[in-house]
Amino acid sequence: MPGSMGYASLIGPFYVKDLGDLRFKYGFVSDHRHMNPNNVVHGGMLNTFADHFIGHAVVHSTHRMCATISLNADYVSGGKEAHFIQGEAEVVRETRSMIFMRGTVFDDSQVILSVNGVWRLFEKFAPTPA
């Protein structure tokens, strides 16, 4: 993902594929850095990934900067090491100052995490490539 900096640059890289019509698919390859003592991808990593890619989806669908207000996560299964973990985001509802989003984190065979949340919308800006 272009523009990943700070914390996201330490745990990535994160990848993005533009599917057109303001839809994107996101991903990262899980490695030893992402694992917890139970040998599955750490929940904090999954939450960070979801927060990061949903924020990207918000910015590119609204052309506005944003900040996470709330992010609720349901862990469905464990992510495995050396897998391509993917994410997809969906707009649920948008108001003048907030946007409600839903996201899913999965690998080839299963849903790993289901999230929903609210993002605060800020000023508009000129669109740039994904």
C-alpha cells in the first residue's frame, strides 16, 4: 500500500488491489512476527490490519481524511503463518461527518475476523491513485 508509514510500515508490507468502482482487496503475508504463543496470527495484528485497510477504503471512497472512532472485532478462526491474509471493506452508511464500515479478514479457506466500526470524516481533498 503506497503511503504506509509509521507503525504500518513496521508490520507490513500491506498490499492493495484496485478492483474498480471504489472497491479494493487488501492483503499481507503472515510471518513469524505476526504470530502469538498459540501459533496463530495475533489478534492485535488482525485488528491493526483491519483498521488500516478500512481507513484506506474510507479515504478512497469519500476523498476525505478520516480517524477511527470505534472498531469492533469478532474473531472467527485463527490465521496461519505463511498465508496470504486478505481483507475487504464495505460502506454501510455515510453521514456528513461519519461513515459506518464493515470489514472481513480471511485467507483462502476461512473467515478469520469480522469487524465493524465508525470513522470520523474530515476535509475533502483531490483524489490520488490507490
